[in-house]
Amino acid sequence: MTVEEALNNLNKSNFRSSFYLSCSEKKYVKEKGIETIRNHAEDFIRQRIAPAVIPNDGKQTPMRGHPVFKAQHACACCCRGCLNKWYKVPFGVTLNETQQTKIVNLLIAWIEREMLK
């Protein structure tokens, strides 16, 4: 599935399409720059989503506090349960670098779209 296909599918979900970046989150993205936001996304995915076993899976991603957190919920990349449901990512397996990069690319694409609104 391409990033575009994923974003189009997510837009069909009332829950996923209800997320948006606030003015302060957009300001944060502008101040930090998209590369810094990408670095944050890489760190969050590597630490919170990529491990094979996540003790607090389903509760590890806050609903607010950082633009990447919003993007994770909007893109169904907030926990392994959502990744499994939406993208068939198996439970109990560490995500490889390619999988992590695909997730980050999706999150950044969502954020970039939000910045245009």
C-alpha cells in the first residue's frame, strides 16, 4: 500500500479523520522544521512501536502533546493493535528498519498535509 492509498483509506474512518493539528502544533512544526519532526517520529516509533513486546501496548501513545502523537493516531500507527488491524503487521515481532521507515514516512506525509490546511 502506498502512502497515498493509506491516507485515502484513513480518511474514510470517522475516528482517524477526526484528528488534526492545532495552531500551536503547526507552529511547533514550523519552528522545529520537518527534519526535526522526522527525527522525533523515528525515535518514537523505534522506542514505542518497533519492539516485539510492548508492555503497555495500546496505551503507549498519548493523544496530544506532540504533532507526531496526533499523526500516529490519525494514521493508525499508535500501537501494534492498530498496525495489525490496518496494515496486517504481526504481533510479537520486532519491526525492521524498512517497516519503521514506512511508518515514519506515512506520519510525515500526514503532518505535511495538515500543515497545508
